[in-house]
Amino acid sequence: MGTHYFVEKEKGKIRHRGPVIGAGIGPPIGPQLKSGATEIEVRMCAALLDTGAGSCVINPSLAEALKLPVHAYGNISSASHSNVPAKIYIAALTFPPPLNSSHDFVQFLEAPRDIENHDIIIGRDILAHWHIVFDLDQGRYSISSLVP
């Protein structure tokens, strides 16, 4: 546990794009291990930390490329779309050092279309495990894990 600080290279970027961190995403790990897989596919991607999103969201093209399993169907709403039918995928989600955090069987709602500048959105379902402080003026933010 500890606090990790992230600083955007371009001042003002966090103010316009939001906080973005690197994350690894791939098919759920448990079923792959049970099937005897010797390699687990994980793709590094740009993840927007969105405190306004209730759950995680994924670009449809990324979900298709990773061949993520569809768990269910639901609806997604955003600032530009309201109550749009969406697939709900299951994926493994990892955050490399310094966060060193991983989650298997994370639900991702399919975005109505590919999200510009980001591959996935990390919503409050995952953010609830962290304490996050944003300093928009200085272009930095800090993340502390709430779970040891």
C-alpha cells in the first residue's frame, strides 16, 4: 500500500482529457488457466479514470479484438447517448507498477462507439478500491490503494 503520484507531461492535459493511466486488459485469467493455456494475452491500453462513470466501459473494437466473452446484455447511458443497448463483457484488468493491482472477472459495458483518446474507461466499480486526489491546476493526481 502507499500513495503513487502521476504527473501529466503537458500542463492542462489532465484538465481537458482527464487522468489517463496505463492498464492491461485481456480475457478472464481463471478460465484460461483451467483450459491449460500457457500464455495469457494481455493488451496494454490507455485507461481514463472517470469518477462520473458507474462502471467500466470498453471500446467495441478492443473487445472484439481480444475476443472477450459476452456475459450479459444491458443498457449504457452517457452524456451523448441515453439507454442504449450494450453487451456486457467480462475481462481481466491489471495495473502495472507502481499500482500493482489486478482484477479478474471485471464487467465492461460496450461503448456505443469507440471512445476517442482512450481504450477503456475505469468507473466507480473499480475506483471504489482507491483513494484518488486530483490537482487539476498542477496537472497531477495521486492514487492510494484502500486494500492492502
